[in-house]
Amino acid sequence: MSKKRVEKESGRSRIPRGNIEGFLARYKKLLLAFLALGSLPPLTSLVAKVGPPWPSEAETASYTTLLNLCLLAFLYANTSKTASEAKLRRRISAGFYVFSGVFAIYLLLKVLFCYNAPDWQHQVAGGFVFQPHIAAIIADDPTVGTKSLLGEALYDSTRIWEVWSVSLVRFVLLAAWLVLFAVVSAVIAYSIRLDEKRSAYCEKIQADPK
């Protein structure tokens, strides 16, 4: 094979460096957002231990990361470049309000329905309807605490509360957690689009001062 042909074929297989630099420059903020949202769920669930007690921390981090990245890509791709700045700002403001409300609900659920098993880094979700035999025990001796009963049950909350009530609490906690991160993804996607509009406007002004 001739040297010219080898150079020609190798040139086809390489992506021009300028294209890569242009891609990185154009989507730098989006790529940084992907990295941030991809690392946030593992940090909050696996390291900070503030995620929902069900399912496992690894599963929660995986589900949340997948949701974050898919939603960020979807909203960024489907947010029209012609959307007005006022509309984007309204969406961002709404995101902050929704996040605050859902975060308050999540904290309330954690306080009311989550129990240390045996410490705060290992928690289980309780329910709100006791098993009949547990209700009878509490009725006979009101001094019996839920925490002590849970410890005797080896921290299996389904032995203390009705299974359906435990499942419902678990689901609501997980749903609230996923909504929190979904709102964060939406706010970031809209913020990137808003920043792009402002940058494009500034470039237009610089190109045509008049």
C-alpha cells in the first residue's frame, strides 16, 4: 500500500481537531451539567446517606442518575431556541418553588416514617397502620415504643406495620426523591438554554453595534 493511500485512509478515520474543539466549546456547559448530575446521586445516596431507605442506596443512585441524564438531555433538546427569556425564567422560578415544596414534603416523610436501623446511616421506612398483634401489644402497654418493637423485629418494618402501608411510604419517599432531582435537571436545562440565548444576543450586538 502506498504512503499516499495510507495517509489518505488515516485522514478519513480521524476527526478534525477543530471539530472536537468546536463541539466542546459549544456544549461545554451541557457536558459539565451531565458530569455534575451524574455524580450528585451517588454522593447524596452512597456518601451523605440522605436518600430514601428503599430500595438500596446503590439502586437509588442508579435510578436517580439515569433519570437525571435522560431528563436533562430531553429537556435541553426539546426546549425551543426561540423560547423567550421571560418564559425560561418563569420555568426556572417555578422549578425552585416546586423543589422547595417537594423537599419540605420529603423531610417531613423522613422525620415521621423513617427509623434508625440501628443508626441514621441505616434506616428503614415504617408504615402508618400497625399489624393487629402489634396494635394489641401497644393497647395493652402504651409505654412500649415503636423503636423497641422495631429492634425486636430485627428492623423488619413489615413485621410491625401492614405491608401495604410500608410499601406506600416507601413509594412516596422514592417518588419525592426522584422528583427533587428531576426538578434540578429541568432547572439546569432551562438555565443552559437561557445562558445560550443571552450569549447569542451579546454576540449579535458585538457583531452589529448599530
